[in-house]
Amino acid sequence: MEGVTRDELWQRAMELGAAAGCHQRADRSFFLGEYQFPVCARCTGVFVGQTAALGMLAARKRLPLWAAAGLLLIMGADWFVQYIGLRESTNIRRLVTGIMGGIGVVFIWASLVCLVIKLLKNGKKS
């Protein structure tokens, strides 16, 4: 990207993060030097978890649906406890639970896709 400054590149990344639906609160985001990550700590974790889960699927690793749902519920519980004001989460906890949620959601989607494919195949046999 010749001619693009770091600030311009960062601004484009921030626009992508906002378009992805992240609130981008500075107090809930990591920083690399003076640059805020384009997504918050939880969204960073979700993206890392989704990427890891896609790698696991490519390696033909499977996660039971109950376990995937459990991982997603852990992330949701962290958010909910913070939302109702019981306990403020930390960026590290947001990152870790985001990774768990990202893995969980990919495996839930993969399970649903497999179920639809199985139903379609069974429908053709009738």
C-alpha cells in the first residue's frame, strides 16, 4: 500500500471495525503503541476464536454441540454479569471469553449446516 500512511491505514481499520458492529470503546480495547485496535477486546477474542475454529474444522476436529453452546454461554454470562452491574469485566477476561464464544458460534453454525445437509440428503432418498 504505497503512499498510505499508518494513520490512514488505522482509520480504515477503525471504519471496518465499526462496520462489523463493534462499539470500539477505548477503555474496552487493546492498544498497539498509540493505535487502538479496530475492535474491542471481546470482538478481538471472537475473531481469534472464529479463526481458530475454522482451522479446527479444516483439520477435521469436531466439538459437540453441547460444548459449543457452553462456550458461547460463558461469553454471554461474562457480558450479562457486566451488563447488570454485578461485576465489571476486564479486557483479558473479555478476550478469553470472546475466544470461547467465537469457537462456540462457529461450531454451532457448522452443526446446523451439517444437519441441513443431512436432512436434504434424507429428503432426496424418499
